[in-house]
Amino acid sequence: MDPYPEVESLNPGKNSGGAGSSAAAASSSSSAAAAASASTSSRYENQKRRDWNTFGQYLKNHRPPLTLSRCSGAHVLEFLRYLDQFGKTKVHTPVCPFYGHPNPPAPCPCPLRQAWGSLDALIGRLRAAYEENGGKPDTNPFGARAVRLYLREVRDLQSKARGISYEKKKRKRPPQPPPSQPPPPP
């Protein structure tokens, strides 16, 4: 199950009969083509689209409603904090007796939160979706310094709470061919 509530986009092209039914038929064939291309999209692309729709719905439901052009890093942080209520990762507080234990032996009342890895991946997908939907990289609210600092803070807090450090994945470099020797002089 997705940790984010899915938001279905409205399809104004779906009409039944009546005036303009040829337009409805044309739009239904184009929506069938869109559905076919969506089903062949990668899992990543589908998740990115769902995340983008969810963020768009969040902006619509925001009081006062926000447009994407007025969205800032602070609004992204609000969104991430909102998502915490749907989290499934137990994050022990410093006063909990299981703070720092990776496998606590008993239940405790500590809150459930979104896991750092989930938030990090979500921000990566939304950052890409923002630019794919016409946003400029230099105004991307998902790449704001405050968002990066928040993610680092969440990572460190969850790492300490679990007693497990997050190691940065090392890149596998392709093996370098041995340097070719110059041909002998004639």
C-alpha cells in the first residue's frame, strides 16, 4: 500500500452521448492511448506521477490555496510534516528506554513517522516532476536548502533513534582498462 494517499486526476474528456459525442469519442481514444502509454511506463514514472498529483492536491487543499509558482521550500516542509501522520516507521524519542536500539524487545508509545529513505526518494521524484512540468531548476522548491537540511536532520535523528548509521552508498566504478602502451619507435 502506498504511504501517500493517491489522488486521481479529473478527466474532463469523458462524456457520454449527447452533443459533442464525436469530441468525446476522440478524447476517449486519446485517453485510451494515454492509458496504454501509462501502463507501459516504469514503476518509477507511475510513482512520480502519483506523488506529483498528491502534492498538487495538497496545494489545492492548502488554506489559502497555493499555486505552484508561489510554492516555496517552506511549503514543501509543511507537506513532508503532513505526510508524517501516514508513516509506518517507529522513531524512538531520546527519553524512550529503547532509544538507540535497532530491535527493541517490547512495544513503546513512540510515534510512527515517514522513514528518511522514503522522504528522500519522494523529494527526488517531486524534484524531477517539477522540472518535467515546466518548472525552472533554479526555482525548484524541492531543491531548496531548507528541504535538504530537513532531510539531513531526519536522517540523523532516525539514525540515532535506531542505533544504526546510514552509510552513503558507494558508486561502483566500471573497471578501467590498463593504459595502452605506445607503439615502439621504428
